[in-house]
Amino acid sequence: MHGNKQHMQKDFFLFNSSKARCKSYINLREVTQRFRLSPGEYVIVPSTYEPHQEGEFILRVFSEKKNTSE
């Protein structure tokens, strides 16, 4: 899946559980959360508070160690 820029299919979300998620799902302009994850490949899914609503997102990911994210 590395470098794949296609939409994720519904089956992906049915058969792969969340590894981390924000503690509270609230309607704010900015949401910040820290996670500790094992090395691997992950999908980050930004979302809006209301369903079927489009929005712009800025995503910032920090790592304590060297990473190869794209």
C-alpha cells in the first residue's frame, strides 16, 4: 500500500481495526493528540464532525526517530 493514492475501500475498514484514535470526538478547529505506535504502515483518516461534509485539513506528524513517511 506504500505510495498508493487511491481511495480506501470499505472492506479495508471492516477488516482492519483502529490502532489509535482521539479520546474525544468534538467539533473544534484544531485537534491535537499524541500516540505511540509500533513501526509499520498506517493510514491516517481526517474527518469532519458532520457526515458527508467536505473540509480542508492540515496534518502534521512528528516522530522521535527517523521515518520514511510520504
